[in-house]
Amino acid sequence: MNLHRLASTPDHLAVDLGEGERPLAGSGVTVETVAGAQGLRVIVSAPNAEPLSVRLRWHLAVPEGTRCLGDAWERGYGDLEWRGLVPERAMPWYMLIHDGNALHGVGVVTAANAFAFWQIDEAGITLVLDVRSGGMGVRLGARRLEAATVVVRQGAPGEDEFSAAHAFCRALCPAPRLPDHPVYGANDWYYAYGESSDASIRHDAAILAELTRGLANRPYAVVDGGWTGHHCAGGPWLGNARFPDMPALARDIAALDLRPGLWVRPISHECGQLPETWTLQAKRDIPAGELILDPSVPEVLALVEAMMRRVTAGWGYRLIKHDFTTYDLVGQWGFAMRHRPTQDGWRLRDDSRTTAEVVLDLYRAIRRGAGDALIIGCNTIGHLSAGLFELSRTGNDTSGRAWEATRRNGVNTLAMRMPQHDALHAVDADCVGLTSRVDWRLTRQWLDVLARSGTPLFVSADPAALGVEQRAALTQAYAIAATARPVSRPLDWRHNSQPRRWRHADGDATYDWQAEGGAEALCRW
């Protein structure tokens, strides 16, 4: 299969102006494709029209038996898998393609100014660029939008397929921002679930310090949700009765020779404190008394940047996990986005810019405010955050309550997005929830694969569940995770959505991910 065809002018172009797709001719929209150093640049102009999306189609023969793996809009939800040709399937950002002879890659460069997804069938490959502003057509005016740049990597027979996938991901992101040390530590969420306090965090930190004594690369003690007004609340980010002094907590964590970390929800805020013109012009499913800020408003970006600067440079937190920005902005979770990554029928206050451009501006404000602190993006769009944030939470929540969520979300995203590790960012497949509610036989295996994988390791360990065996396993896992090691690879990833066979730097391992009753139909967390 000759994918270099995608580096040339498409065979078909169409635009959606709100009443279904139509030919470009007479639409008021032009689409230029220009060969550049990185790939094929796609430039959209619409001085007198409001396009929602543009479609580019290349005709080529796709061999029978071809299988494909796409990425996710934000996190994976246990739904990432190699499949045969499904023409209507939308694969966000990129496709890995195995045609029976080699593994190939087609995608768009990170930090695109449009949401991009791919489709493939026996007669060709399609790229759709969603250029909406909010849920309606963008008003570009005289501006030419550099929507995306297409990248193609043609594989070679006999090439190691995982190495090929990783090389392709490196080509997508010319300048990743990566941590300069292995990242690991503790996060209280998956046993406390927001019912935490200054005292409980200090207790957790003392346990972490004990289990990592003598390790040169020090771990992070992350304060997750619960320290603001409600357990998943946003601004004004001042602490609450259970967390009366956030700077003192950071100082005392650091005094234990740990690195303090903090969870924030940047564009959610309590009502009645900010101008109405700063808020999103769309209804969102959020708790009463809260509102969502519109990041297309410059004052909102200034507020977010100042908040990030306060919690890092001011309070002393060295890792910031920011959450909910995708859901708060576009109104849906990644599994519901499919061909429409934002809900229809609403506009950003600045509707001259695409949603992707506004998301990028938000991420840049977060980055500026954080200074040299590490950032984990959770519920973020990894293809837009690459190059800005060091870590990406690549999968939906694991659990300290129900193993099914960890098996389905954690194992799947660790395997299927592993080629992105140290190419787009460091991939965080989410925590080990170590509690008495989940079978230790299963939790121990999740701890082992994460610790040996070469990716970040965070553990939510309920102190009440830490017996002698659990403490010994954690001590060993932290020691492994503290040291840089080659990334692991799933060996059966083209045949199993939760790969069992893994190749680690210190040898192969086979895991048994199934609970006694097998997989559950519903995924609780």
C-alpha cells in the first residue's frame, strides 16, 4: 500500500456549512494543500462563509485484511483497538495501519488548529478537519487558517511494529516537552475519592517517604480533588475547612524530601464572583452554584495563568494535575464525541477562532503560569497538549472500588497509547487503586506492569489496606519506577484489547487480568 499518495493533492474536497457536505465550488470556502518540510499543509479560507468542517479524500487501494488503530479525542475509555475496515469509523488524530506486510502511520502534526479524524475503506483514506468555533461554523473573515499538516510514515516489511509505531509518533511531535526524570509517587483519589484532609494527606506522605527511603529520584505526593469548595470543584482555588493552609502543606510535604503535587479544575468557578461575559454561552451539566469559564476570553486566560502561578511559584507545588477542561468546554466525554468532538449549537464568545485554537491558547496559559513545574493533563486533548505538558493522563479513570474500571480503562490505554510515550509526552495510564475492595491478586499485577513499563507510576494506597505484603510490593515497585528504563511493549496488542503478554526491559511477563467472574457488562468506578 503506497501511502505517499497522501502527500499530494487530494482527489476529493468537500465542505460542511451546516446543511450537510457539499462541493467546494461556489461555497465561499477554499482549501489549499501545500507540500512543506513536515508534510502536507492544509489551509482553509472562508471570508464570506462559516465552515463547520472540510473533508479531504485520497483514492488508493487498501488491501483486504488491513487492520487499523486510531487514537482518542482525549482519554481512552477501554475502546482503543485494532480493527478491520469500518468505513464510518472516526479515528482521531492518526491511524496506525497494518496491511499484512508492515505497519504504517498517517496523521496530523500535534498542535493542529482543527480537530482532525481519519476514515479508511477499501477504496481510499479520508481526513475530516472540524473547524467549528464551539458548536457552530467559525467566522474566519480574512484570515487563512493553517488547519493541519498531514504526516505519513511508510513502514517496511520486517520492521519491528512497535518501533515503527513509536517512530511515527515521534514524527507527529517535533518538539515534545518531557520530564527530565522518571515520575512516580502517590495520589489519594482512588481510596479517598475527595473525602481527604490536611491530616490524611500528611499521613499518606509519611508512608510514601518511608517506602521510598534512600531513592535518589524523589517521588511526588499529589493532593487530588477535595481541597477546594466541593470534591470536584474549581475556583476560586483557596482551600477549605479541611485544608486551611495549602502553602504550609506543600512546605511540609517537601520537608519529608517529597515533591508536592496538586489537582486543579481550571475553567470551573463558583457563581457570582466573575463577570457574566467571562462565562461559556452553553449549558453544562455541573453542580449548582458553579459555572464554566470561556477560554476564548482573554481575561479568563489571565485568571487561569495567575491561578497556576499562585499554586506553583506562590504555594510551592511542583506538579500540577489539571482536569475537566475538555468536558467543561465541549460538553461531552471522549467516548461520546465520535465524529463531532463538540456539542452542536453554541458559540465561543470569540467565534473567529476554532475550538482547537482556543484549547491551545488555554493550554499555553496553563503552561506559562506553571513555570518549570511539571504538568499532567487529565481530560485533556493529548494531540493538542503535546509539546506543552510533560505528562498526559491517557485513559479514563481506574478504580479503587471496582476492578473492571482498571482492567478496561487502564490496561487498554497503557497498551494502545504506549507508542506515544516519550514521543508526544510521558503517558500516565492512571493510578493503582490499592484498597481492600479490590482483589490484591489483580491489583498486584496492575502495579507490576506499570512499575516495569517505563511510564509514570502513581498509587492510591489506602493505609488500612497496607499489610506486610503490600508494603513490600510497593517498596519494590517504587524502586523500579524511580529509575529510567526502556519502555515496555505489548506483544499481543493487535489481537487483544487488554494485552496479556508484555516485554519489559527485565524480561517477558504474562498477566491474568480477569476477575473470577470475567469481564462485567457495566463499568463502575
